[in-house]
Amino acid sequence: RMLRSKALSRIEKEKPLLTFVAVSPPDGTTQAISFCERLRERIPDAVIVVGWFGQSRKYEEMLEAFRAAGASYVTTSALQSQNQILSLVHTENSGQESPSQE
């Protein structure tokens, strides 16, 4: 597990195509929101994909919270996360514009 400050510094230095933040509630949601906020502040054009693997009845609430914190996409399963990441990588490799945010 990497400290947030080290992760932010590494992301800022390496400038990856996207950053994936996995969250398995109830622990970590607040920290993940804070991480997204700090990442968005430091790298305004970062693509942030959040994998939120919590209760589906709280999805709308979490979607709003993560979007307000700067997340580009919020997914709710490993498969959905994989598909979103592959779509972004494919789009980048083909030179197309990014797909609409979900």
C-alpha cells in the first residue's frame, strides 16, 4: 500500500494515461474522495477512474461525491472497470476523442 502523498507525486511525475482508484467500502471512501480531489488539483487534466465496489443502493450518492471530487468515471464492478479502462486505452491508441463520461 502506497501513501497518498507518494502516489500523488509518482502520478504527477509519470503522467499516466489514467489513474485507477479502487474503493471497497465502508473503509476508504472518504480517503478516496480526498485523493481524487488532491489529484484533480495537482493534475487538472488527469483521467481518474474510480472503481467503487460498495452497495448499489448508495451508487447515486457515491457517483455525485466522486464526480464532485474530480473523478472522470465511476465504475461498480471489476468487469465494468476493465471495460472502461480498455475503452480509454483503445481511444488513446487510435487517436480518437475520449468517449463520453458515464
